[in-house]
Amino acid sequence: MFESDFDRLSYYYKCKWAREPQLRQYVSFGVITPEEYEKIVGQKYE
């Protein structure tokens, strides 16, 4: 269904199945990049 983790997490975020703290964890695990986090959330990754 999803071509990448970025696509999957973007969808989850839009559906409110994932929140910012969870996405920050995915960045720390190396699943998505800080730049991808910023594209999904619309806020700077800190």
C-alpha cells in the first residue's frame, strides 16, 4: 500500500494515528529523516 516509510507515516499523521512525539522517535531510530519529519508535521525538527 505504501511505497516508503515516509508515505506510511505521512498517512498515519494525517489520520491522527501518529503524533509528533512518535514521529520524533522514528527520526531517532533512523526510519525517517529530520527533513521528512518537517515535511510531515510542518514544523522544524528539534
